[in-house]
Amino acid sequence: MPLKNGKRMSIKDKEFLHNIFRKEIKDRKIPLSLGKTCPVKCTFCYEMDHSYRDTFDTPLTTQEHWDFIFNEIKSLPTRESESWVLGGNEYMEWTDLALHPKAMDWIEQFLDQTDKGITVFSVGYFDPLRINRLADKYPGRINFELSVISLSSYRQQLMPKGPSVDQVLEILDGPAVTSANFYSLGPDSMSNDAKRISKINEKCLLWMGCLTPLKYIDGNTTKLMRQGKRFLPDEARKIYDMDLPNVQMIHTESDITAFLNRNKIIKTFDACELEKKDWIVMAGNVHRVLTLFRSGRARFMYVPNDTLGGDSDCTTLLTFDDIAKRITNQKVIHLPRVIMEKSSNDERDISGRSFDEFKNQFPNVRFKVLHKINSDLSNKKLYEKGYLKNYVEGYLNNPLSKKYENVAYPN
Ligand code: SF4
């Protein structure tokens, strides 16, 4: 029986399953399933708790399912710049789909019989020779984001069932991998990995940063993640000094991103033309920027990322439940649009809760949406400064960043 939000749901018939496939396909996902939770069991896995969204416990994808999925996808027109995602389903639990015994065959069929691109997320269970051969045969069609995580001794702690370091290095040795993500976990972790990966593959993008502990991550993993954050400046400087040929990005730290984009945040805030008495919702990262540069220009309603918990600190990831906990006697509250852009069809937060439902909970409060603060802005503009170079030159070397780090959050 499939599970939905922890409750048993019955997949009544084939049509029900096909409808789940159709929903994923609409979002440009290739809905393969392992028919079980992810066997890799990484201790940092953010899918460990996915109770915030509805998922269906789908069976192992059969040839018959695949024929249906493939025909549906094939019937859709190809749009330039569109890439079909393997390994990030919305209505099914995330697993490493490279572990599906037919994954490689189906990827090959997809590349052979369509003109569409594919984005693959995996910790690296593909046959290295075959995936690199496919990338050679279909240049520019595979966007392979390899989750290296760490090649250091910390790897054993974080992913005891993950692929071996040798397997990961073999995959990297070829044209398949477009980006490799790995993290600071302590001294000589991220910097050693950057050097090692770049030596094998100087074309893939190096995507670095820290892993953020969320509330359901175990104590030891949380400790390791926080240690990584403490060593991030040292590790980043070492990589900066190596002058590697790869494109190098640090994208995972919302506080750094907010600081580097402070001018854009301030400009957008000014453009909203709020009055001093207006309440505006924001998470800690933006709160610190506006406290430093726009103090007293509006009433900043600091909302912690309670749903995700841990050290998460990002306005984009706030939920309506988080906001609800902070409402006291406000009459009018301004909400950034970015909070309710989970789906393109209606206004929902990352947990899937709708804006209408939230408004009904507070009949005496008027909510005004700040349309200028949207995901288009956060995805495109704020990411522009996500290079390691920006972090070292514009953040670490900027004395203002120390002041920013010392801005305390309100209670
Ligand atoms: S391989 Fe991916 S989905 Fe599986 S446990 Fe690890 S992080 Fe989670």
C-alpha cells in the first residue's frame, strides 16, 4: 500500500498511478521509482523527513510503467533550455534513481529517441564507462550533477553505504559530469576535494559550501556540518589561492548570499515603498541586511525557519505555519511573493499549504503581497554573485561582513 503523509493511501488502479506520473511529467520530471525508500541512507539526507509534502509510495518502475512514461514525455514538444529531471520527484520520495536496474538503458533510449535534454542527480552509482560514453555520443544533452559530498575521511560517517571514492573518481574522469558538489566539513576537506576533482576534470563546475543542519538531522551529523561552516572561510581561501581552471561556486549559504546581494535587497525593499509602521515578513538573513542598512524604515517581522528547523535561515524557505506563529496583533502584514511560489499554478508555500487557507486562519489580518520580491529575483539575481571569488573578495575581505555577522536576531 502506498503512504501519503504517513497515512496509508490505496493506489486503486493503474489510472491512479498514471495520474501521479502525469503530475510529475507536467513538472518536467522523469518519474522513475525504486519502489522503496532510498537504500543509500546518507545521514545528511534532506528527504529523511518529507512530511511537509504529500508523497505517494509508488512501486518499482516496470517496463510497462516506463513505456507509459516515455510515450507521455515523447508526445510533448521539445522546448529549448528545458531539461528533464531524473532524481527529484515531487509526488514520490527522492531516491538515487541510478540504482534502478534499468535506469541506464532507459536514459539511453530517452537520448536516442528524443531530442530532449536530461538532468541527472546522483551520488554516482552509474557505470562510469557507460555514462561517459553516452555523454560523448550526445554532447550537451546530459546535465549530470554529481553529489560527491566529500572524498575525505568524513565520507564514511556521512554516507557509509555510498559509492566508493574510486567509483566517484572514475565517473569524474570523462565528459559526463557537468557539476560536482562537495562541502566543507573540517580542515582540508573541501579544499583537498577541489584540488583532487580539478586534477581529474577541469571542466566540471565545482559547487561548494556547507551542509545546513535541519531539525531531523542526527546530533553527530549536525556537529560535523557546523564544524564545516566554521572552516568554510579557511577552506575557501585555500581554494581561491589554488587558481583552479574550473568554474567555482559557493551557493549554499543564504547568509553569505544575502550579504553579497545587499544592494539588490535594499533596492528592492526601497521599491516596495513601505511606510515606517508597515510590517514586513522576512527570515534572519534579510533581517540582518535590513537592520544594518534600513533600520526603522518599516517594522521588520523576523520569522525563524521553524518548519525546516536546525540552522536554516532563508526567506525563500519560510512557510505559512512559520509566519502564523509570529502573528500577534498586526492588522496588515506584507508578505514577499517568494514564499508562495512553490507551484506555478497556485499560491502555495514549500510545504504545499495554500495562501487562501492561511488567510482564512487570520480573518482579521490583511495580507499584502510584495510582488517585487519573487523567486525570479532570488534565483537569477541573487545567484549572480555565487562565485567563490565573490565570497573571498566581497565577503571575507570586507570588514563590513563582520558587522553583519554580529547583528543579533530578535527573540
Ligand atoms: S543517495 Fe540521495 S536520496 Fe539517497 S539517502 Fe543519499 S542523499 Fe538521500
